[in-house]
Amino acid sequence: LIGRSPAMKSLRESVQRLGPTDATVLILGESGTGKERLAEAIHAASGRAPFVPINCAALPADLLESELFGAEKGAYTGADRAKPGLVEEAGGGTLFLDEIGEMPLVLQPKLLRFLETRMARRVGSTKEYRTRVRVLTATNRNLRTEAENGRFRLDLFYRIAEVILNAPPLRDRPEDIPDLARAFLRQAAVRVGKNFESLEPELVAAFQQYRWPGNVRELKQAIERLAFHYDGPIMRAAWWEMPPANAGSPENLANYLRSAAPATHPAANLPPTGPGGAALYSGLPPSRRGRVALAKKLLQDNVEDLTWIAAQAGVHPTTLYRWRKTGKV
């Protein structure tokens, strides 16, 4: 939980107070604010084990029930053996239900009963079992509004919200951005295998002026994209173009990420040409075919730095290696 802002200091204090208890905590916050990281911090402060997360939006209702509570052999097509549920696997530890607001309405009464009794029944079984597990939940939805509209049970809301923690959006804590950016820079340097040591102060200032609709996740991705495209040791402000103000919607943000071309900025510590004298290309081809064609052209130019070629084509180096192995380039 990186940050020196009052909001983050308060969160860290709450984590230390709540960790050793068995309180059911509901974590609220926009997408990308680090709700799962907050849940992990509460779990770490509890001294329990293990930590078992599940995304309630990732599975349909029938599969979600069997994932949570388990299933007996033959309970459904493909169930060739008995399967324990996550509430069993998390016994003695913490079960984290992410995107709880997406849980199908038909399954909510079963979760409510489990929270009240800690008793559950595998799909296809007539016997119940008991498990001791601490439950944390998270959502970016307003569950009171969802309840008023008949999409979430109000009694379940009250049960999971014994304590409510709010993960603040990044735009409300710009003083945390320098520390976050440095941490993400270290991670990006390891991931891409480059020597990045610091960020230009002007880049940090630009980061602090942006609203970050994707919150901490968007900041991390922005730094990783620059690390892929450029070399260190300093990450430059000239490489980053602030996204437009209307980039907050998923569609607009996706369009921006597809069209963003860091190589069009002045490359403060890059030569005007790439390895072997190959010209720097000023944008990412919009399609997979275009990326393949660009990688093939650079290889034909006898460029030997495959990491650089992958960055120019806007793909991961392992993708480029796979293309070479399969003869695409």
C-alpha cells in the first residue's frame, strides 16, 4: 500500500486494526484502485493462511456455485470426480470475493446463508459441511443502488459490509504518484530487462497533472509501455503524451492505447536510428498483420536486437520469437 497521502495512511492504520479480527470487510473503489491489493494487506495482517481469491464476474452462475461450494462426482456434465469448493480450500484463511456486485442474484441467498452459518453444501450433495474462513469482498458498484433496482440483495449487502473500506482514486492523491511511479519503474526495468534508474521530474509533474481514469493500474501500464519503447537510465517526459480528457471510457481509452505512438516523441537519449542503422518507425501498425510486416521488414534490414524489434512492432519479445519459430517473419 504505497503512498504518503492522508488517505493511504488511514488505510494502512485500518488494515492493522482489522487484520487480526474476523470482520467481514467490503472494499469499495473504482476499477484499478488496488482493491485486491488492499484485501491481500488485510489478510497479511491477519496471520491467517491461505489467501484464496475469486472473481465473481468471471464465471456463470452454475459454475460459480460449484467453484465456491464444491461439487460431487456426476453433479454436472464433466464432473468426473468430487471437487472441493474454494470455501473449503480457504479454510483457516481468507476468501476474497472480487466483483461481488456481479454475483448472480440466484446465488446470493446461498452466499448469505454461508456467511451466517459457515455451513455449505456441494452441488449434487445432500450433506453439509462446516468451514472456518474469513470473507473479504470488493466491488466498484454502488450496492445500495443495485439493491434498490433489484439486482443485489439488501440483506446480503448488510452482511458483507460489517466494515467498509474505500480505496481512493489516484486523482485524489497526487502526492502518492512519485512513490508509485518509482516503484513501477523498478518493476518495469526488471520485466523488460533494461536499466531504468529514475524518472525525469518533469515526467512526474505531468503524471500528477493527469486525472488517471484507470487509476493505479493505468499508471503502471503507462510506465511499462514507455519502458518497452525506450532505453534508460532516465525515463523522459518527452516520451509520454498525456491522454485526452475524454479517454476515461473503456472504448475511448482502448482507442487511445491502440493509437498512442511513443516513438513520435523526441527520443532524448535514443539515437535517431535503431540498431544496425534501421530507421525508427513513428507509430505502431494498427493491425496484427501490420505488426508482423514491420517485424519482418526490420529483420530483413539485418537488425539483430530482437527486443528492440519487438518494441518497435508493439509486441512482447516472446511473441516475436514465436513468429520467427513459426516462419511468420
